[in-house]
Amino acid sequence: MDRSISDGAAPAAVWRGVGREHRRALAIAVLAVPALLFTVAFFIYPLWQLVTLSLDLPHLRLHYYLRFVTTAAYVDTALWTLAACVAITVFCLALGYPTALLLSRAARRGHSYLLALVVLPYLTSLLVRTYAWMVLLADEGPINRALLAIGVVSRPLTLLFSTTGAFIGMVHLMLPLMIMPLYSVMYAIPDAQMLAAAALGGGPVRAFLKVFMPQSVPGIRSGCTLVFAVSLGFYITPAALGSPRTRCWRT
């Protein structure tokens, strides 16, 4: 008698569990519908319209692409943009990697303050940061004044409205996008691994290259992808800080 009751209760419990999983999946699907509709309406549909226009559908003609690759001005601008974005990504990685390493290994008490110094500037308006660099890079700005005061240069450097100025501003704006993915990966790497490498005879450099750096590769990959992708679409900063050639970034 008791065995029959227990035998009947087990399938019922299984079915209740299955029903609970189906209800949970249905609830997740219902909650995802608004986001999916928004994505379709404001991203996928406009992107499809752009593809349709570029391919001249339904005729499927490639004359727009042929015009692009056969026009020297377009090709030159595209190559310049790609080269500039690669250079910015490399500079951001060179500056962001040691910064993220410092943040991930900082003492817990000062850790949050250092992280805030990285995040808060990124929350400031893009225009505000760009105009701040215009003030700093001007001929009468603080940078040139400091260089003149210590005797490094005899006349103000042309930093504003130059490729150099555009690169400085872009690297500064992109650094948080490089630091945060690196930091999130490095923070999860246990300190015990480096101690174990040292105990097994590995020096600091060898332990870093063999143990720490390989584990930070996902952060490097994510940070470089973000910086490169976002740099491709920048217009305001190169136009405000750069030279006429730099203003061709997105023209």
C-alpha cells in the first residue's frame, strides 16, 4: 500500500518539475519579447534596409561597392580609418594592461577608489571631455605652458587641430573600454597561482608570462574588440581635435 502511493507520487513530482520548468521558460520568453521587438524595429530592420539599398535589391547589383573600391578618395579614407583604429587599440592596450593589473592587485581598501577614477570619466559627456582636451592641447593651454616653463620646447607645440591631438583624445576616451574587460578577467585570477609558480622555481617574469598572461587573453581580446569597433564610428573627437586629414575619419 505504501509502495503504490510512493510509486504514484514519484511521476507526479516529475511532472510538476517539468511543468515548473516550462512555466519558467515561458516567463523568460514573455519578458524577452519587448527587447526582441525593440531590436527588430530599431536595429535589424534599419540594417536590412541599408543592405537592401547597398545591394540594390531585388536586382542584386554591386555598382555601389565597385564605385567604392575604384574611387581613390574612398579607399584612402577607409585605409586611414582602419590604420588609425589599429593604432589607437595598440596604445590603449599598452596603457590599459598595466592599469588593469594594478587595479586587480590593489589593496581592497583603496581598490574601489581606483576603480572609480577609471569609471567616472567615462560617465562624463563625450562633448565635455572633447572640449576639455581642446583647452589642454591649445597653444596657450596647460600642456604647452608646462613644456615652455621647464624648457623642453622653445615655442608651443601644435597639438590642437592635428593628428597627434586627435590620437591623444581618442586614446583617453577609449581607455576605460580597454581597462574594464581586462580588469574583470584579471580580478578573477587567484593570487595563489603566482605564489605556486614562485614556489616551483619560476621567477616573477616567467610566472607572469607562463601563468598570468595566458589567463588574461580573454580580457585582451574583449578590450581590443570594443576599442576597435567603437573607434570606427567616432566622428566628434577627430573632427574637433584633428587636422583636415583626421576629419576624413568618417567622411
